[in-house]
Amino acid sequence: MSNSSLKTKSDSVIQVGEVFKDMPFNSRHAFVGFALFFAFIIEAWEMMIIIFASGAIATEFNLSSVQVGSLIGSIFLGMIPGAYLWGAISDKIGRKKTMIYSLLLYTVFSLISVFSVNFEMLYTCRLLAGVALAGMLVCIFPYFEEMLPVKQRGKYGGYLSAGFPFGVLIAVGITALFLELEGNLGGWRIVMFISSLGGLWALLLTKIPESPYWLAGKGRQEEAKEVIRYLSKNHIIVDQNTKLEVLNAKQANYFEIFKGKLLKLTSLQTTVNFTLAFGYWGLYTWIPTLLMEKGLSMSQSLGFIALTSIIQIPGYVAASHLTAKFGRKKIMFIFVAGAAISGFLFAFSNNMVELYAFNFLLSFFNQGAWAVWNTWFGEIYATNVRGAGYSFGAASQRWANTFAPSIIGFVIGMGWTFGATVSFIEVFVVVAIVSILFIPETEGKILE
């Protein structure tokens, strides 16, 4: 395309996705990506911060190990109904408003939790913070993909996934700096207070536009055309007599995603979401305990986690570049298979060198797979059911996040060895490998 404005023919009907086929990537897409990248960082560090602060909380409230486990899982438990709720809401009020309201509500409940006087109050606040934060969970990736040119969806969608290890590193850093300090400037309450301030990022999200796919689906033609003009920096101007169209489907209806050809798709993506999340969360929530079995201290385990998070970043980058070149399915299969093989090797490491090496390989492939999946998963549904479909699958991730720590804790309590426990976790990853073979490729295809 030339740098001059492109006007469509009048009195015609075109799909919104066709407009994005040859749209050039520019600084306005990058600004949207930056806003979402930090929002994803906030989501990640909020999920991890309670794990790192749980010891101090347990000491203050004299909590049992069961109570600590339930407190860690409370935000994930809240995200389950939250995902279903916000998925329907996002299809009704839009992606942008959903993300803004989600972050602001999260800030409210997270701030209240700082003043908790007992376990019950803290648990309730964390649960409600999870319900609130789920709006970000179900919107970030579908929204970003609805803003990107077709050719750049895979690469930049994968880059967005790299916010997770940054969130983990920030959570580790905040905990290390403030958890052990004495007085009003230290302790788990100041850690939670600092974390809750991340919700103010919602103010920046007010500066990004609404999805033109969602606007067109709602019949708000002029607004959709204005967003396209804005995103393309006036390179693409849709004629006022041209109608923008998205694939017709009943909106915000969870029953719809289980009808006809969508039944198979929903079943497959739900399976992948659950098994991949179980494989990741089942391992890394118990990794300090499992590593202590291998002879590492708690401080060494935290250092191990920090190094692991750093290694995850090139995994995201590599997968993002490769999926744009070779497609979602091939790269996803390679990275999930690499994660499974590395996981089994990690399970039967004979020394510290092998333990570190195989864990780093596992992290590289595992998070690279998530980079592909977060993009692929957001592309498989049509616009009007994308929120419902994505949120249903995202909720299955949170079911896995909720159940995995308890199930793995149970098998560890039964006396399972390090190798047996990690191998059991990796079986779930193998199920994901098989499931992705039957999901349709979306690389290079317009969003419907």
C-alpha cells in the first residue's frame, strides 16, 4: 500500500477483518500494546504476590497450612465466576470499558484487603479482587488481536504474553524490598498496598480506542470507521456509505458456543486451557517445596524462580517470531512437546546442573507455548461470541489454578517422590499436545 489514504468503494459491504489485512503497523498499535502489556504485568504480579507474602500473613493471623493454601487460591477461585460474568459483560458494553471497570474494582477490593483484621476478611477481599480482575483476564488478548493488522497478530500477540514473567519479577522485587522491613513501611500490608496501586493503570486505558470489531457488531458504524482511521493514521478511510460487517452470531450467550461446529471447538480449547494451566500451576506453586526435596533452601528456591522467569522471556520472543512465519499449530505443537520432554527430564534430574538446565528448557518451551496459545485462543471465535468463548476457556485455566495446588499437595502428602510428582504433572501437558492437533489454524486469516 502507498502512504496515501485508501478510500473504499461506496455502497458496499466489507468485513472489518478485510480492512486490517493490509493495514500497516504503526506507533498507535504500539501504544495500545504498551498499555495492555503493563496491564498484563499487573495481572501477573497480583496472582503471584500473595504466594510470596503468605508466610508473613500466616504468622500474623496464625494460619494453618490449609488456610494458607485456600488464601493463595482465593483470587483464582474468584476469577472463575468473574470470567463468566465479565465475558458476557464485555460482549455487551465493549472490551475497553470492561478492562477499565475491572482494574478500578480490583483496586478497591485490594486496598480494602490491606486493612484486614482477620483471615476471613482478607480471604473475602482476595476473592472479590479475583472476581474484579477477571475482566482483564478475558479481554486483554481478544481486544489486542482486534486492534492489530492480520500479519502482525501472531508476533505482537506473543510479545504481550511476555508481561507474565515481568509481573513475577516485580512481585519478587516488591516482596524482597518491603516484606521484611519493620514498622509502617514494611510487612505484607505495604506489599499488598503497593500491588493494589497497579489498578490505577486504568487511567491510561481510557486513552485507547474501543475495538472496531465490537463497534461494527453493535451497529456503531461511524465510531468503528473512526477507530480504523485513527489506527491506520489516516491511511485507511472507510467511505461513509460502506457498511462494516462482522460475522453474525448471538452475543453474550454461553449456550451458543456449545452449538453446532462450535461444540468441538469449545471442547478442544477448554481442554487445552485446563491441561496447560494445570501443567504450569501444578508445578510452580509447589516448586519451592519440591526443590527443598532436592536440597535447595527457601532463599535459593526464590532465586531459582527469579532465574526461571528471566529464561521465560526469550521463549516468548522466539515463539512469537516463529508463529508469524510458520503458523500457530506447528509452533504450538513443537513448544508444547518441548515442554513435556523437558518436564520429564527435569523430573529425573540427577544433579543440580541437570536440575537447572532442564528447568530452564521447560520454562523456555512452556512459556513460548503460552505466547502462541494466548494469540491463537483469541482468534478462533467470531467477534460477537469471542468474549463468551474466550472467557469460558479462561475460566477453565482458573479451575486448573484452583485445583492443581490441592491435588499436587495431596500426592506429595502421599509420599510421592519428586520424579513421580513432576511426571504426573507433565501427563496433563501431553493431553494438551493431542488436543491442539484438532484446532483450526488461524495464521494469516482475518478475524470474523
